[in-house]
Amino acid sequence: MRLSEANCKSELVLSRLEPAVAKEFRAASAVFQGQRFQACWRMMGNAAYLVYEDGDQGIIPAHELKPELSA
């Protein structure tokens, strides 16, 4: 799972969100079984709340988030 600070641009995800909160969501992507999925996320309390293109949702506790290491 990769979380980005860029605005969410996935029309599929944005169509599943309430318009009043859609602008708070950021872009994310995940690779599962070799397939890439787009998602959008926002912080809610002490967790990142995710919404995927297929409508699935998930939560990642903030203490599990790690910055990407650069080479």
C-alpha cells in the first residue's frame, strides 16, 4: 500500500464518496496478487481510512504507517 499526498483523482472512488468530504481524500495504490488497485485515503483520528475502486474499505492504524525509504 502506498499513500500519497496528491489529491484523489480516481473517478470510481470519488463517485463512492460524499461530495462534502471527497476533497479531503488523497491518492493511494495497492498491489495485491500482482494486480494494481487505485484507492483514496484520508486521516480519521489515529488511522488512515481507505476506499478502493471496487467499493471495499479499510483502515490502517497511524502507528503502522511508515515513510517510503529513498535510495
